[in-house]
Amino acid sequence: MQAIRDEFSSPEEINDSAQTAPSKRLLQLHPRYAKVLDGNRAILEIGLPAIRAACPIFESWMTRLESIIAPTTATPLS
């Protein structure tokens, strides 16, 4: 998995087509990969702050959501 990640400057760039989407790549490496279950486990293990730091588009999206949800409080959702 790390070799695939190293091919891109950001994890967000890995999702470049329907055939090479992250879930498809994971299924090739691990045929028993279950997107919903294993994806949620991965997010919990990695942690939202690390994901936000590595993914600037996701970080921008989350910041926008946080400003809409709680414009008077600056408490991040992570």
C-alpha cells in the first residue's frame, strides 16, 4: 500500500479513475477488503487530524463545513 501512496504527492490524487480508485487498488492487494467496514477502521486508526493534514482538499472542505455548522465557535470536528 505504501508503494501506491508513494506514487502520488497526496492521497487525494490516488482516486484518478473508476478502475484505479483506492477501493479497487485495495481489492487487488487484499481480495477480502470490505470498503465500508475496513474503510471506517482505517479512518479510526489513522485519525482525522492526520487525514486532514495529508489531504488539503478534504481539509478545505471540512473547514468550510465547520464554519457553516458553528460560525461562532472555532471548534474543529476532528
